[in-house]
Amino acid sequence: MTPTRVSIAAAGVAVLALLVIGLVQLHGSSSAPARPLRLSLAQMRAELASSPGPLAALHSQAVVNKWASWCVPCHSELGAFQRVSLALGQRVAFIGIDSGESRRGDGVSYLRSYPLSYPSYEDQSGQTGRAITDSSFTPVTVFYDRRGGQYIHQGPYPSEAKLEQDVKRYALGA
């Protein structure tokens, strides 16, 4: 597979993840269920091919962290995500999924006290988080590389150094 095709494949994975998040959020905010798009993965990739540089980077490699405000292990890794997203955020996109909150807005309230440098999307039902991370537990971190590869880390990160090492290894391919 050529490097261009690999980049497009990775972009497709990231776009698909964002599409799922968007569809779940639209479903939760609308009285009528949103109908799924009838586009192929190739059609979605073609639609996004001319994305601006910063957005194209998001399509090619990303770190997705599923967390919840009630999750004590999630609290323990928050500082590592804050620091590593600042250190490596110009090379890889970070995305949060606030998954399985008992009340709407709990995650937003939590993030007012402990802000993140990257977007975190509410997933109250937990369905999007399970679909992306292949797990109902929190925390879970999924790394996507430029070649379309995926690595899933179950459980909290014990240190900033370990998270940075995994971002470099699994998302940046270093």
C-alpha cells in the first residue's frame, strides 16, 4: 500500500470515529432519529481530501481517550493527558470522550475545574465510547497512526512518561 493510501485509510478511521460521535450527539439533541449516511468509506475520504492542514492532521493520526468524571482512575491520568497533549498536540490530535455519565453536563462541570487543551465530547449513553474503544470500561485510550493502525490501551496511564512513550510509539510511529 502506498503512503498516500495509508494516510487516507488512517484519515478514514479518524473521520469515522468523529462521524459516530456527531451522529450520537445529533440523535441525543433531536426528536427524530438521524438517518445514517449512505456514503462509502471511499466517498467519505474523498469528501475530506481537501481539508486544511490542521484538520488533515487530525484525520491522519489521533489519540482518543475515553473517560468519565466519576472515574477515579481517569482522574489519576488527567495530569498526564494535560501535559502530553500540550507537548505533542502539534504533531498528533487528542480527542476526549466523556462516556457514561449519570447526568448530562457532569463532564463539562468537571472540565471547568480541570481543563483539557483538546475537545472532549459527551457520550452519556456510552455507546460511542464502546464502539470506538471496544470496551465498556474507563479509562481506555485508542491510538491511530498514519497507516491506519490502531492500538488500544485499557486502564489508566501511570505516568506522563508512559503516555508520551505510547503516543510516540503508536500514534507517531517513532
